[in-house]
Amino acid sequence: MKGFFRALYEVIGSPQPSSEVPVYREVIFPNIGLLNIGITLALLVLFYLVINRWMRVATFSRPSHWSIMLLVNVIIAFIIVIAQVKGQNVVEHSYMYWLALLNAIYAALFFFLFSLVFRKLSVNASTTPF
Amino acid sequence: MAKLFLFGIGGTGSRVVRSLTMLLAAGVDLPNCQQVVPIIIDPDAQNADMNRTVQLLQTYQQIHKRLGPREEGFFKTDISTLSSISQDVNGSVKDTFVFDFGGINRSFRDYLGYNNLPVESKALVEALFTQDNLESPLTIGFRGSPNVGSVVLNRIVESPEMRFFADNFQQDDRVFFISSIFGGTGASGFPLLLKNLKDPNTRLSNSRYLRDALTGAVTVMPYFALQSEDNQVIDSNNFLTKTKAALGYYENHLPGLDALYYLADTPDTPYDNQPGGTGQRNKAHIIELLAALSIVDFMSYSAGDIRSNNGPLFHEFGLETDTPDVQFQHLPTETKEQVAQNLTQLLYFSRYHKQHMGSDEAPYAKNLNLQYAQKNEPIFRQLEQFLHSPDFGVDAWLTELSQNRRSFRPFNLTTDDFNLMIQGKPVETGFFSKGISRNYLLDALNTREKKVQDADNFRKLITLMYDVTDEAFRDKVKVV
């Protein structure tokens, strides 16, 4: 698990400053990765199942509505990196923002990919985003 | 396959056929027949009422053809032209809903060959017909003169259309005549046609089937008046006199008729005095709708029920309440049950189609490829015409019914809110239920779309809309 998230987040290079590499690899990467996936799944359940199936809301199913959910996911993914890094009291570095941006990109990617599965379970958003 | 041959005679005939087409489009059941064959008999080829009825019938026919036979749903009843019920080997019958008079563009005098008649016959003609009758061009019909109509229409029985009709008449087929009694074409055409079809010495084929066929008719007595103007040929002050005279004749000259429906109303706001042609375009009237329902009623009886009496059954109709604005609650229970749900479903369909369908990006619309189909597939444009054409569409028909006097106004046609569309019967809403909202209908369409298996996107759409509006009515409206 740790190796997976390390590979995922070190595509932009090793954590900075180098003195903080262990805490990033041992704590922050797994935390933000799991949170990212968890929150993405929660938002997808909310959009595809709760709103567009169980609540039978049929007017919040367009690609524009899906984009709003994706944007929320991206913003949360960005914020949780800042919160995690600050919560671990690591030395501040601009790397934190690059990592937050990367996590946001992964959030968008996960949201899109998981949508392809979740949409099949939905009634009113079964063709969203396409 | 039992057929109903429907003779719509004169302007009233066309208008009643229009109403019947709307009822059948709404899914009203027409029992004991698999096919309706309207034959509109009106020498006035330019008559606006007739032409828009023909447009409506043609559009219906196209839509039904695409949909095919179904147990229930919008457009479920097959409406066909006379020539399409069988192969016409001679090619003498045109593929049209209108009887072909072959363009009788001459005066009645020339039609009779008056100038070549012997003196005695000329005297007889002058005794029976006014100068105005003799000079009137037949191109716009008989202008309220049944004495003219009875001569011209007598030749119909020798026409290729009537021979084709008789050749294809089968044992369980039925015949129904629609006519008014206070005009020219209907008043003369109905007894003439009946007499010819039931004539034991007729030269038409299948004469035994024709004679034994269950035969009904609706005779519409005066229900509108015409503006009184100098030099107008038709004077509506004579309608009652003409009605009495015709009734006197009908009393003993309707052989073989099994059921006769009488309808009338007290005229209110007079129509423009147009004897025929493109100017004769009357707003739809509740009497025409009720006349169309008489056909449904006639078809609902079995042969045994109809023939249980010795002689014809006579029917009249009365409202529960005498009101100038008729709503569903003013109709007798039986009539309400026949039409209320189906007409409401048709209105919901039309409204949803107009307001939302074009912009729906929901799964049902995407799976039906609806946006492309509505722009590019001809059958979807036919549907658009049927529902929204300002000339002959459903919207226009409902609006005309609501504007006429007496009005049939069961719907609030000015609102976009589905919950408020039935007059006097708003759908209950609350915090947890928004009634029949766009969301409700969209969700129902998406849910239903997953269950309906049909490769044809048009047929699937019509099925979906029927099922969804049916569910909306049963769940939310319940009764009216």
C-alpha cells in the first residue's frame, strides 16, 4: 500500500525538503491517497446512487452537475494535502502545493474513472458524463 | 379483421372525425374492430375543416404505421384509407380519406343538364329548386340545401369507391354515419347512403353482408348559429325548420339502422357565415367530441346487445350540469371514465413534448438518441405536427374546444404546472411530494426506459410516454 502511494505521488520527484521524506512516505502519502479515494467514492455514491437513484432526483444529473461534483472533489483533494502536511508539522516547502495540485489531478482522474462504473448503478445519471 | 367504415358527411362529418382521431390518438379504446376506415364525403374540396381533418388523419396514419398494432397506448387504433385495406386492381380508388367527386366544378343547373331537359322536366326542376339552387356552383358543396345534395349524392353509389367499399365489406364489419341534419350535405347524404347500402336490390357486391351489418349513425341537430348577413345563402334561423322537416323524413326512411344518436345544443356566439371553401373553418365544439363518443359507444355494444330490440336503439346525451364551461365533473360518470384519463394523458404528453423533451439530456433521451431524431427523423416531425400544428394539432384542438360556446374546458391550458392542468382538480403537493413535476416525469421516464425493450426509438418513446403519463394519472390524479 505504502509503495503504491509512494509511486503515485513521487511522479513529481522526491518530497521536499529531503529531511521530511520519511514522514511523507510513511504517513502523508498513504493518508492523502486513502482519503482521496474515499472521498471520491463518497461523492460518487452521493451523486449516482443517493441523488440520482434513491432520492429520485432527476434534474441533477447533467454533465454540468457532474462537473460540479468533480470540482468539489478536486478542491477537497487539494485541501486535504495542505491539512495533512500541516497536521504532521513538517517543514513548510513549496513542494506541498505541487503535491496538493497532483492530488487534485488524481482526484479528478479517479472521479472520472470510477464514474464509468457507478453510472451503471444509477437511474437518472446512467449516461453522465457521457 | 373487423372494420368500422365511418362515413363522415359534410362539414360536421369532418369535424367529428377530427375529434374521434384525437380520442383514438389519446388511446381511447374502440372495441369490436381492428381498423377504422373513414370516408369523408364532402363535395367542397376546399373546405378548411375537411382539409385539416384529412391532414390530421394522414399524420395519424403515418404514426400508427410506424408503431404497429398494440394492446394499449397512444395511436393504438389502426386508421386506414379505403384503398389501403385491400389491393385495388383497377387503381380507380385514390389513396385518400376523402371521397373523390372528380371536381364537380359546374353549377347545379349544368349538373342536371337543365338546358337539354324536356319542358315538363324543366317545370318540375323549377318547382323543386330555387334559382339560387340552380345557379350555385357545386364546388363549395350544397350550401345548406339538402334538395340539391339528394340529387348529387345519389350518384355516389355508382362510384368506384363505393364498389371498392362493397367488394371489401366482410361479415363482422360495421358502418357508422356522421352527419348534421340542419345543413345540406349531411342531411341529404346520410339517408341516401343508408338507403343505397341497405337496398335489397342493390348492385353492390356483398349485399347480404351490407344489409346485415350493424349500422349506427349520429345525427347532429343545430348546435351553432351563423351571423345574419344580407345576401348570405345560409340563414341559421332556418336550422330548426330544416331539422324538423328532416326528422319527419327520417322517421320512416332509415331502413336497416340499428342505433341512432341525437345530439344538439343551444347555439351561443354565432360563427362567421361561410357557406364553404377555405373560409369554413369552425372551432372544435364539445358536440363534435360527444358525437365522436357516440361512435365509441356504438362500438362498445355487441351484436346481441344491439339487435336485442326490434328496431333501432335511440340515444340522447345529457350533461350532469347545464353549464357554459364544461369540465370533467360536469360529464356523466360513464363519459368521464371513457375520456378523462386518456385526454389528460394526451395533454401531459403534448405539454412535456413541447416544454421539455427538446432539451432533455437524461438517460432516456440519450438512449433514444432523441435530440438527433427530433431534428432529422421524419416520423418525429410528424409527431410534432400532430401535437402542435396550429392548424390541426392536439394543442389547437384543445384550445378551440375551450374557446367555443359552449366550451369544453377540462384543462387549464395557460399553465405550465402539470399539477394545475386539470380544472378543479389540482394534484395534491406537500413537503415530501411535489406532485407531477418535471422531476417526477423525468425520473419515471428514466426508470421506465430501462424496462421497455424495443429497438425502435419512436415506438419506445410513445410507449414510454403512455406508461409514464398513465402512472402519473393513477398515482397523483387518481380520479377526476
